[in-house]
Amino acid sequence: MKRFLQYFLLLSAPLLFSQTPCVNGMAGGFPCDGLTLQGHISIANLGGKAYSGNNPMEAQDSWGWTDPQDNKEYALVTLNDGIAFVDISVPTSPRFLGKLNSTTGATSWWHDVKVYNNYAYIVSESSNFGMQIFDLTRLRNLSTSTINTSGPNPMRIFTRDGLYTGVSTTHNLIINEETGYLYLLGSNRNGGGPRILNLNSNPTNPPAVGNISTWGYCHDAQVVLYDGPDPDYQGHEIFVGAFGGNKKVNIIDVTNKNSPTLISSVTYPNMFYTHQGWFTEDKRFFIAGDEVDEENIGGGTRTFVFDLTDLDNPSLHYTYEGPTAAIDHNGYVVGNRFYLANYNAGMRVLKIDNIYNSTPTMSEINHFDTHPSTDNASFYGAWNVYPFFKSGNIIISDLNEGLIIVKDPFFDNIPPVAICQNYTATLDKNTGSVTITADDIDNGSTDNFGITKRTITAGQTTFTCKDVGQTFNVTLTVEDDYANKSSCTATVTVAAPTTIYSGNNWNNGSPGPGSNAKISSNYDTATKGSIDACTCEIDASRTLTVAAEDYLNVTKDITVNGNLIVEHQGSVVQSDDSALVTNNGTINVNYTTPFMVPRVFLVMGSPMTTETRNGAFGNSYMFLNHLTENFLPNPDVAAQFPGAENFADDNHDNWVNFTGTLNPGEGYISRPQLNGNDGNKTYDITFEQGTLNSGNIDFTVKYNGNRNSSPNVLANPYPSAIRAIDFITANSMVNEVYFWNPNTPPSPLLPGAYTMNFSMEDISMYNLSGGTYAPSDPTQTPPNGFISTGQGFGIKATALGVASFNNSMRVTGNNNTATRPTQDGINRIWIKVTNDQYEMGNNTLVAFSPFATNLMDAGYDSKRLATVVSLYTHLEDASEELGIQSRAAFEDGAKVLMGFSTLMDESLDYTITIKDLEGVGLENATVFLIDNELNISTNLSQESYTFKAQKGTYNARFTLHFRSNDVLGDENTGLQNVSIYPNPTANVINVVSPDARLNTLEIFDISGRRLQSIDLFTNTQYQADLSNLQSAVYFIKINTDKGSVTKQIIKQ
């Protein structure tokens, strides 16, 4: 069939086809899908001819030229012996204008041509061909040429306008039309590597400006002035080459023509001969082919898509397999289509939109089979396609059929008309968000063939309560089937749906995170429930009461035209830092103090913006603020507690009387009693001046050269609790926070510069691992990790700076002195020491945390306070005196050194016990306390330890040793009657088990190593000789017929 068709074309006059639509899969004898045959000129009618031997008539490479003068389109088709020029401005009647013969008249199976600035540049693998240069403007106004080789009207034979002789043979060339540099590929120079010519100065005699020989033979390439997604190379000239010699796609920076740099390479499975490729228009992907893989492994035509988002790290993104076994040759991208010259399968057109999907695909949407006799893997058929004409005409150069011109009848180069409409995006009241789509802002966009895609390409699409009341510009982009695009901008206004409480219920359902909650009748959360909303309004003459342990949780603004009453332990939370509270009515925040004995004090701040000393604290007989710049540690206290933190000043000038407006975020001493004798009750305080604090609030932290000299006093500025951990984490100069507990009146017996001094026993502290209770606290309750409304606290600054509060720290509960927070993966143990005679004591916290190390960690390790009695721990090297110590994650066998100090002059009894513990690791462990001075070990998990001490500091007096019960065995099996004596012992111990028969005894040292195993058969009593053991603490595991029990013994 193919030979018959060729013969027919040779005999036809004028040997042209008129436009032929694709009907029932055929157009002019060619199988097709969706493409119209515009015109066809055989090889003979292009001036081609066959030569003797294995040298048939061929049409090889092709390219196109659009005359900028009149936009006429021309096809340039290389032949085995030259190049033909065809006017296709009327594609149904293409006109052959003439031919430029090969430089030496020799033939070759390989010619290539490219165009730049009205010049054609032609290369060939025939010897001494060089590079021909032809001025395409010479084609203007020419008549049709004959193909006669003789006679009065012979074929028009052109002469060249230039010849570059720096190479003899060249397989291919590529031109970067943005920069004017030409790259000769596969020549006899540089081992086939690229040679670079500059076309800008003299297009007919271009100089060579660079050579690339390092990476071997290059078959084809694309060179671009890079504007793709990799910011490292934007503005660089990037060469992406198919290096067939080493079967790689090499990415080379050729900005410096004298010193090109290899950026990276990428390969693919079953590499045989990397041939050619082309960028997608956004430069994210490079689509390439291998010319001989189909010959070697069979299967469908393979096309490789490489992801070049990061030019330093390219990767194979997707492999497409076509419907035929034909070999792929040259392919090019225009818009959202990849046009592939597929040899025997003709031209295939692939839609590439979906290679951007998480599961990438490409799909064939059109084809035109220029070689219908076979689709096998051999070198016949379509050599090249040129799909870049603005008219939509596509030229195909076919080895056997010559020039074929096709076009999609639905080709579209007219962009759509984008028409936008403004839009109000209303939040979903339950989720508090809304997402808009392109359809929401499209107001009837149009296209001549129809719009295939609408997307929002710029601007925000998902909105939350934080966006309510704002407007946003959003760009709509509409696209047709050919990826022509048009955009317009819409204004999106974000709104929250209003629901009104008018006495019985909410008219639009209960409010949620996306609602505007409007209070139009009195509302008390104690009976109606807490409120979550986006915004809240309180109407004039109406009252919203937030009861104890309830909340008003609002993302954005609160407007009070009536009354907002926040009861003691009630919470008002706003989460957006730009949120405001507008007070056009009355706001009261009520606070009830703890039980206050005479002369004790609170450290307080205000949740209101302009609260004054004479307002909420008008009845307080003393109100002081702290001047960090005046603070110097009291030398007597510092001498007594060199390793501890203290808040005792040297000359009592750091606390001064205060009048005026309170600074948000600052803490003040308040004695709410009427005078020095008043007390033994609670006091009610109402904050009501200004409006509620919200958003970012800064406190200037002062620093006096070291942390012990730099106490700053702050306060929670919000009408809700905040998380202490969030505050510590957000402020690098803060490692822990200290709380004053109103337990102890000032006394002349306490150390300090005042006549009456405050007690360090009233201070509790908290860091990122947990907290320790104030020694004077009768409830022994450690801080719960929250700082309640207006609650004051101290810090010891590690540097000068600004400590910031923000709304993200606020919580809807815990606005009280609740118990510790829920389990968070940290193992904690609180050890306390007490003296019953004087009711003195203290506690220390050891935490095992995955966030800490065994070294000193900022935020996790805090020095002890200067208290009368103190229990503290050391680091592994016995340094530091820590009230809170964090170690790395809990492991069996962990040991912690512990110290003790007392200012009590007498020799007194002190008792150490486990106050509390939490965490799976510690709950399944036994804690041993070793008195390093007396060499006594106590199972602290079962009993307390009492010792005598006189006034002094006893560093490293004790060791806490943690052993997993999986190693020691279960000591709580009900075998209470098993006993050992004497204990301690010098040599012999007696084991008595009246209710269970003894089986074996196992003796372990304190590290869990088994030293002896004794078989006792069925005795109920046994005497063991320990004289061969050194003096130390040991464990005897007694195995009976009713279970096992482990006892601790001391060998003297």
C-alpha cells in the first residue's frame, strides 16, 4: 500500500492534496484521529531524488519559519542531498520554492535545521559539510519552483549566505533563541560534545565561544534561559542534553561559555540510546525518549517524564507507554500537548496536564499515521514534527512521504474571556471555616470552543474566623482545551453567620466556632452553657455572665454594648492576636483571693487595660511594684545559700509604693486587707477599668548581669488562664516561673534586709518538666502548669529582652489552682523532706523527659530556692543545686545524687519520703534511697527514711537509685510473713517462711547482678552465710511454692 501511494504521488499533478478532514479514522489514505490533512508534498516534489546504492530518496528533519513581515509560514525540510523550502501560507496549497543543495553535493542519512532571526542553520553528517547559513528573507515574493532538473524552466537552486567550517560533520544543532547562542551537537569536534557559536554579532559568520567535551557525545538538547521552579538557577542559561554516548540526560549550566558546569544527571531503566527531549513550558518537567529501547526490549513506545523541580536532584517522575511498538524520535511541547514524531506510527499527540497529579498520567488525544503499512520498531516514517506555528498548522517530515501538513480542526489560539464576580464567603458555624471554589467567583466566563478548566491561581481559598470582616483579592484563571488562559480578580468578603439569643433559644442554632453570637437577652453560662463563637456582641441593657469554670471562647472581636460579667474562675478567651474587646458598656472581672491571714500578700496584675491602684485595689492597705534595677541579692542570704536562688534584696529598695495605672503584664504586691491586723478571710476584687486585655502584650525584662540578680515580676494579663509552658517556651530569657503563695506573714526571724522579711518557703516553681510546691503549702500541691487570671509570678532573667504574652497561650479552663496537668510522657517523682517538730520541710522534683539531657538544660533544670530546709539534686558530676532536675528518658538503673540543707540549729530528725510520682516508667520501678554518709539503703517505694542532721549543707548526701520491678521481682505478692534477720548483719542471716515452703534463694547486688543461687528444697527456714560478701546493700529473692518476694539486706 505504501509503495502504491508513493507511486501515485509521483505521477499526480500538481502532486498536492487539498484539505481532507479525518473521517472514520482516515484522511487522504492516512489513518488519523482528530487531525485534518491540510496538504502534502512528496519527496520528489520537494526536489528530492534517489541515488545509487543504499541511498534512497528521503525527507529527514524539518523546521518552520514565520516571516515577521507578513506572518507567512514556511516549511524547511531537509533531504538526503539538501534542504527544500516550502511556502505553506495557504496550507491546502503548499508551494515548493526551491532547494539548497548540500555543501559538497554529497548525500547523508542525517541532516538537521534550526532557525534564528530569519536565518536557517543547516548541518549534516556528510563529510566537509560544515554548517550552511541561509537568509530566509530571500524566500519573500517567490513564485513556485518546478522540480525540473533541466530545460528552460529548471528547479530553483539557492546558494548559501554563509558557511561555518569549524566542523566537518555534525549530527544536530539547537539554538537558544532567547540568548542567540547556537550549539553544534554530535560533530567531529569535542568527541561529539557541544560546540557553542555566538549568532548575535555576525549571523552569517558566527564565532565559536565555547566547547564542551567533558561529558562525551551529545545527540540532541534544549537550551533555555532558565525561569523554572528552582530558584538557584533562575536567570542562568541551562543546557539539558540527551547524551546518547553515556545514556544520560545531563543538566549543564552554560552561562559561562568558557567554563560550563555539570549540575546533575538523571537516568532511567533499560537505557539504550538517550535521544532527545523538551521542557514543559513551566520548566518543571523534561519529556524525553530513547531511540532504540523499543528495538531491544519491545513493548509500546516509551516516553520518560523527568521531574526537574530541583535541578540538582532530578528524578524520573513517570513513564508513558504508547499504543504501538514504533520507535520514538523527536518530540516537542507546546502548551499542554506533547507532539511526538513516532517513526512508523506517524505523529502522536499526548495531553500532558495530568503529569502534575499525585498519580501522573499522559493520554494520547490525536494521531496522524504517516506510514500506515506498519507500526513496528524500525526506522521508517515520521522523522520530525514542528508544532510551533501560531496558525496551528503542524508540519511532519516523513522519511518516505515527504512533507505532510496537518491541523486540529479545534485548534484554538484565542484565550478565553474571564469574567469575575465579587463573593461573600460565609463560615460554616460548626467548623469555623469556609473554602471557596472557582465556580463561586466565575460570573460567566466564555471561550470560542469552551472552557475546560477553572482554577483559583492566586489568593486565599480557605478562610477562618480570623478573616471575618476582611476582604481578599482572589484570581480566577480559566483555560480552554489548548491551555490558553485568561484571568480576572474577584473580591472575597468573609462573614460569620449570626445567631441571636433572645431569651429562650438561639434563632439560628447554638453558636459554634464560625458564628457571630449575639446576646439580645440576659445569658448566664451557669444555666445555659459556655459559648464558642467567632465573634460576640452583647446588646445594650443585656448581661452576659460567665460563671465559674465556664467560658466565653471567641476567636475574634467581642463588642460589649451592655454588660459582661466574668465571675471568679470564669474565663474569656480570644485566640486571634488581632482580636479586640470594645467596651461600650460595663465589663467586670471578679476575683476572690485565697484565705488571707493578716499581713500576707498576693502578687497580682490586671486583666483590664487601664485598671488603677485606686480601682480594683482601692481597699488594699499596701500596693507595691518591683524595681529590678534596684535589686541586689542579700549578701547574708547568698552566703547561706551559695548554690540557691533567692528573692531577698540587700537594702529593701526594690519594692516601692505604687499609684496610677497598672501596666498590662506586670505583677504587683497587693495586701488586700484593710490594715495590718485585718485578715483571716477572703477578699473580693473587681477589675472594671478600661476593657479586657487581648493580643500581644510585651513586658520589658531587665537584667543586672546575672540571673540571681535579675528577678522580674510579671502577671498574666488576660481574663483567662495561660499555659506556663507556652510562656517559658516563647521567651528565651525565661527558664522557669516562680509563684508566691500567701501562707506566711513576714517575720523579723526570716533572713533579709527588711525589719519584717518575706519567706522563701512561700515560693513554688515550675519549668518545662513540672513544678514543686511551696514548702509552706499545707496541701503540698505543686503548680498545675497554668497561670490564672491576673496571677503574678516571678522570673530570674537570663538576659535582657522583651517577654511576650499572646492569645495562643490562653485556655478555656484551669483558671484556678487545680491539680497537676494530665500525663504527657514525662516520668516525674516528687521527693519531700519534713521535720515534724517544727513542721518545716521542702520538696524536689526529678523528671525523666525525652526532651532533656543529663546536662544542664535551659527551661528544664532550675536551681533550688533559699529555704530554711531544702532538698535538692545534683547533676551527675555533683555540680549545681537543683530544685527541679530533668534527666533524659527513664532507664532502669538511673541514679540521681541528692543534697540536703538546713538552717535549724539543733540536731533534728528529718524524714525523706516519696510525695508523689507519675509515669509508666516510675510506676513500675522501685526507688532506693542510699545515705552515702551512713551507707544505709532504704526502699523508698515501701517506707520512708529518717535521719538526724544539724545545721549545714550536705551536698551529695544521698543517691536515688531507680530499679525496674521486672529485674527485682514483685514484692507485693501477699507473702507478708516471709522475714529475714538480723538485718543489718555481719555474716549470717536467717530466712523464715512459716506459710510457704522455700525453694531457692537468689542474692543480687544493687546493680541487679546475681551473685548466688541456693537450692533449699522444701525447707521453711534457712540460715545463709554471707561472710564472703563485701559490706554493701544486697537483695535476696526468696522463691517459694506460693510465689516470690525480694528483701533488702545490709551486709556490715
